[in-house]
Amino acid sequence: MASESLPVTRKEREFFAREKLILTQARRLLIEKGFQAWNMDQLAEAVEYSKGTLYQHFTSKEDLVLGVATDSLKTRADWFEKASKFKGTTRERSRAIGFACCEFAEKCPDYFHIEMMLKSASFWEKASEKRRLAHAFQSARCWRLLNNIVVEAMALGDLPRDGHTPEQATFALVSVTVGSHVMSQEPQILVQAGITNPMKAVRLNQDMVCDGLGWKPLMKDFDYSETDRRIVKEVFPDAVNWLNG
């Protein structure tokens, strides 16, 4: 599926602007009330359009929430792409993508909660094929950007194969990252684990996976604090806010 084309005609621009407004207000309701405590009537009132107009854009409430998630996921993929161009070793570039993921979690804290809802088959089935394809496209962008670096790392000898494929290594990194972000939203678990800086914990988990895979240079052999300073300066200047939290 190709990326969405930009609106050309006045009617298309108006449709696009209205959809953006609907997504913005739906995201606000999700953050404030959760999924169950609001309905399409409330959203229609918030955007000052009829409920029928909402259904011209989205086939159901689930379809709309998937649209919200996909809108956020596109931002995540865009930041991954930006991070992938960081100048450094393959592990430093993967670290930059890990940085992008934490920056995204800081700026879009609702995303991982919504993403967990999407895992429900009943939720997914109520969304339109158009929305499912759009979400899959942005998800594939995120995967591909990291996997390309893993493939390059194995080709250069930075990352030993040791019986696993690039896809398996990518899966390990993605799994621990997403799982860490989800777990970091549970205050009781953070207290039990003695974690006061969730983002630092997420990045430590990423480092442990990379070291476990043998991705050179290992943490004991390289000062990644300097890499972090460069990532902040060159790619994500706002990250200093959570990095020092």
C-alpha cells in the first residue's frame, strides 16, 4: 500500500481538514475518558458536525480509534526514519531509533494503551479494511527501518548471526521495547521494581538485549553517553527533558 496522497481539490482539502479535526478531538476524549466512557454523539458535539458526517469518515467507533492510533504511528515511523539517518556505527544508529521510541512515548503517552486495545480480535474486526491497511503500512515502516540496520550490522560483522536471523533479532528488540513501554505505565510495577525513571529503564532493557545479541561495541567497551549527547544535539533536542528526568 502506498502512502496517502496529499489532497488536491478544495473538496479534498476540506475533507482532509475535517478528518484531522475529528481525529484530534477523538484523541482528546480517549485520553480524558478512556475508550468506553464516550460516544460518537459526544464527539459530534465536540467537532460541531453531525454524527452522520463522522460516519462519512469512519465506519465505527473502533474504526475511528484505529485512525487515531495510525495517526500517532505515522509520527513514530517518521521519527524512526529521522533517527535511522544518524551518523554512527550500526549499534549507535539502532540506539538512535531506541531514542526515537522513547521520545515518541513521552510525546504520545496514550499510544501504547490504545495499541493494547487493538490486539483484541473483536476490536480489530470492527475497523474497516482501509484503516487496517493504513495501520499495517505505518507499522511496517517502523519494523523495516530497524530491520534494515540489523541486516547491515550482520553484514558488517557488528552483530553475529549465532543461529538467528535479522528478523529474529529485530523481533527481540521490538518485543522488549514495546513490552517495557506497556509495563512502564503500571505504577505498582514500577514501585515493585524500584524504577523511578521509566524511560531510562526502557533504554537499559534495549541495551541488555543488544549486548545479549553480541551487538558491538558492547556496553562495557564503549561510552554510549557521548552517543546520547550527539543524538540529542543532532536529532532530538527535546529529549533532554525526559533524559534528565
